Amino acid sequence: MQNTTPVAPTPKVQAPVAPTPKVQAPVAPTPKAPTPVAATPKVQSPVDVAFNALQPSLDAFKAYQAKIKTPQEAAKLVEEVKKDPTSFGLTINTLTGWSNRFLVKNGLKAPNETQVVPVNNNIVADMQKKPEKEVFVESNSNKSAKDIFSYLSTVKGNNSDFISYLNINEGNLQKFKIIKNNQNSKITDSYSGVIGIAHFLLDSDISGKEIFHDPNAQTMIGYQLNNKNIMKGSTVKDQYVPILVNKENDIAEISYRKVIDLTEKEKTQIIAPLRQFRYEDIDWGSQIPAEGFENTVKQLKTKSGDITRMLFPTALGKDSYGKFGGGSYVLIVENKDIIVDFAGSISQLISTSKQIASLYKVNVNDIIIAFHDTGSYSAKPKADKNGNLKYSQWSDFNPDGFTGGGLAIIKK
């Protein structure tokens, strides 16, 4: 019998098990962000507007109160307020004016106290028809000059009438009555023997012993002393500045001089910065938004596209003059010592510049158009028939204390 070797059983090979696929956890869909809803702009209520307008007066009152250290000083304050309840500017006219200014600057109201005025295209013809009105400027300096022609018209305002005027000064020396700025004024202040405001100075005041310049004005004067333009787009290379030639009590003698011609002493006698362009620097047909205003006020631009701060209301255009339209300007006939003070609309300014160039036989680009403060100081308040001008006529123009200083036309 044959022995058979036992055969080991073939091990059972298990089929490879496929790895269990990893089941990914379901990803929650990203929730769709809700479309943001624009917040409804808060409309200023009359109470809000009134509070905004009143705040500067309240701040002035608090500042005064903070200085009180003794019962005697407190009693003095009480007596002052009893005597003059308006001593901190708390009047209906002032409150209303500041409120209106707020509404205009925020585009909630079109400017009032700004009207369309006619253009006088016959200045030269009028001068030839009438005998020249010559008024020699009596001066305490050794410089002499004369005012040879002027016209005056009235523009009606709500709280005050305004003057549109022109005066040609040959000799570059003018006399004005000094007007104090807001922080140096009381609502009861008045000025006698004047026709009206000639110019409101830009953030400056010359009523005190020292000439006052707000930091903004100091910076601009610094630029001009370095013979740099403070307005982009201006091609005036030799800057003009207004110099206080002499001062006696409340009367100032003013002359417009080139910075390059000033002595060291005269550099300390600049009364305010002076914005200036050559006539042909300006794009007279333009209109762009005015800085600091919404859609209610526009301004001209330069031919290089820069701002000018030469304002006019959107609705009335360049034929209008008032608190937010046109203004007062100093037309300087370069190198001829001829100064033309003018207040009126942009359209009047264009016509007047061309006529002055024709009168003195110069190119219109030899006319430098300079100006001090603008809207809402564009309008120039008029004195009454007795030559009296009241601070309350412009106390509502701007609540900032360092504004409002100026020069008034003396009644001859």
C-alpha cells in the first residue's frame, strides 16, 4: 500500500476589501448676506438747526462764565446781561440768519438775500457825459491819491439792504473806517459817517493795537510773503497784498503793494491775505460745485480746472449778487497805481473789468482780480440815509468769531 503524503489545505485567500470611502460631512450653505438697507438720512428738525446756530453764542457765554472767580464778577455779569440781553448774539435775527446759512450750506434751501442785478455796460460813457467827481484822499502819509468816479446802487435783502458800488482810485491810497470782527463786537455796535461795507477781510481784524490774523490767514500770508500763489491756477507771479499805511483811531489808510517791493516793516503791516487771479486765468463760462456747499451754490473754475471761490447761486446764476453770489473785488491795474473797488455780480465783474481795461488802454489780462472774504460775506451791507451802519446787519452772516472784520466806505 502506497503511503500518500498529506497535502496541506490551500489557505483561502480573502479578496481584498476596498477601503470604505470617507463620507464627507455635508457643508452647510453659506447664508446669503442681506442687502444692506441705506439708512434714511436724518432730516434736521427746526430744533436741531436752531441748536446748531445757537451753539457758538452759548460757547461764548460759557467761556465768559468760566472766567468768573468772585461774587463781584458774577454780579457784574448779571448786570451786563440785564442791560443788554443781546450781548452774546442771542437775537432772533442772528439765530434766523445762522439757521438759514446752515440750510443753504447743506443743500436744504436755496439762498435767499441774493438777487439778479443789471449789468452796467456804460461806465466809460457815463464818465464822459458827467464831470468827473474828484475827491482827494486826505492822508497823514506823504502819499497822495484821489477817487475820481463812483456809482452806488441798492440790492434789497431781508435783514439789511446791500450796496453794489464802483470806485476808481488813482494813486493807490484809500481811507476806510475799520470794522471789528465778531469776537470783538457786540450786537448793539454801530458805525457812523459811512456808506456801507467795502470789504470783509479774510479771517483778520485791524481794530486792535495789533493786527489780528487767524491761523488760516497767517498761513496764507506766509505763502504770499514767499511770493507763492494761495490760489491754484493763478498766474500772478508778483503777489499783491493790502498794507496798513497809517491808522488813526478807527480810520485806516490802505495801499495794495507787490510783495517784492515791501520793506521789512511793511511785511508786518499786511492787513489780510488776498486771493488774486489775472482776468484770463478764469474760465468765465464754467460752473462747478462750491466747496462747503451742497447743490445750492456753484463757483467758477480756472482754465487749469482749479477752484476760484467766486460764487453764484445755482438757481439764479452769474447775474446775481448777495450773500452767496458775486461779491466785492479789488481790480488792480498792474503797474499803474490804479485800484478799482467794485461790488456786484459775476456778470458785472466781467463787464467792469473789460471797461476798466479800455479806459486805461491796457490789455484785459493786465487787470488783476483780487478779493477778500466771500460767501456768505459776499454781500456788502448798506448804511441808512443818515450814514449809520449796525453790526446786527451782518452778525448773522457767519458764527465764527474770527470772521466779520472789515473796511467801510467813508461818507464824503
